[in-house]
Amino acid sequence: NNDESHNHNDVGSFIVYKNGVPLLIDVGVETYTRFTFSEHRYEIWTMQSQYHNLPVINGQMQFPGKEAYAKNVTYRADDAGVQFELDLEETYPKAAGLHAYHRTCSFSRKENASISITDHFAFKQADNTVTLCLMSWKKPSFTKQGEITFALDTDTSAVLHYDGEYFAADMDVCPTKDAKLNPVWGDQVYRIRLTA
């Protein structure tokens, strides 16, 4: 839930590494200030769900508190792979218009290993907007519709596939000059936005 110690509003977020190199990240927390543990905590960008690997739904981010919790959480793992599922509709405010939101994270250990994130939404009304936010420390390349590539280091690259007919892709640059973040990520990280 979003009332855990040192909470960020990030229930259902995930991180991805390839060959030990980070790909999709949790940015972390900036240097503590008087705002970090005040009523202004969730005005800090690194605490907000829109800067985690989560969607913004009808303009709404996750909200803080024990009332923002995941339901029906399941985890399965075997030699073939790993699957993690949870329902996230309670983590968003009523203004998001959600009837249901189910996320499945699957890791296939097969020869061409892959990770799939599948989000199922049901809404209370028509005409909805979902923007999936994905955070990366390496600048993504929008090589073609439906595909984003990452050169992580000299030996490691990755490709992110999405439905290019359904989603419009864009990117924001997020400065990370803070003394705690800069030694980890450098001067900036990137927020990919896939909007349907």
C-alpha cells in the first residue's frame, strides 16, 4: 500500500535489468529536505507514481495512504519463468474512473528470454486516456513505430516492443543533478510516455 515507511506512491511498479545492467529503473530519492517528511512529500517528483513504471489514468496518479492498496496479489515461479499479478484499481483516486485494473508481470526464462507487462483496464465510462510511464537511465531511441531500443553499455542492448497502432510514444528528460541521484544516474534520466 502507499503508506509504508519511506513510501513512494509506487504500488505495482517494477524494475528491469539485463545482464546485471539496469534498464527500467526506480529513480530513488533525492537528498532529504524539510519537505521530504512533510505534507508536501508527494509534491516531490521522485515520490510520484508518474515517475515510476506505472500509468497515469485519466490524468490521475496514485494517491498516498493505506487506502491505496493492491488486491489479489499472486506470485508463481518455476524453471520456465516467473509471473506476478495484482489488482491496482484501489491505488488510484475515484477521478481516474476505474472499475478494474489488473497488472501481470511475466518473465520467460526460455532461450529468447523476455519480460512482458500486461495491463487490463475496465472503466466506468467511455473516452479514457492511459499514459504508461517508463523510467530509464539510458536515453531511448525511437527506432520505429512500436519499438524502442536502448544501448545500455558496449555489450548490452535491449528492445522494448509496444503496440504502435494503439500507443503514441514520447519522452521527457528529468534532470538528476541532486547530490544523491547524480552519482548513480548522471545528469538526467528519461521518462518514456506511451499514451493510448
